[in-house]
Amino acid sequence: DIAMVFQNYALYPHMTVYENMGFSLKLKKLDKATIDKKVREAAEILHITQYL
């Protein structure tokens, strides 16, 4: 798998960091618990948990 993290212009400014990270998962209609788990795991890998 390949992943990419946008740093600015692909973000929705009216949404929080958490909401931006979980947006595509929400569109896939994943349940809230799964979204939360995946967002927090990704934030930990990227060392951005303080922004959630």
C-alpha cells in the first residue's frame, strides 16, 4: 500500500485535524469506532496526536 499525507491545500479549513483525517473513512461509511481507531493510529505514526 502507498499513502500520502497532504500538508496544506487538500485540507478542509472548517474541519478539525481529526475530522480531516477521518473524512474519507466517513465517506466509506465506516462505523465511528473504526474511524476513531484508524485516525488515532495514523496520528500516532505521524506524531501529531497533540493536534487531535
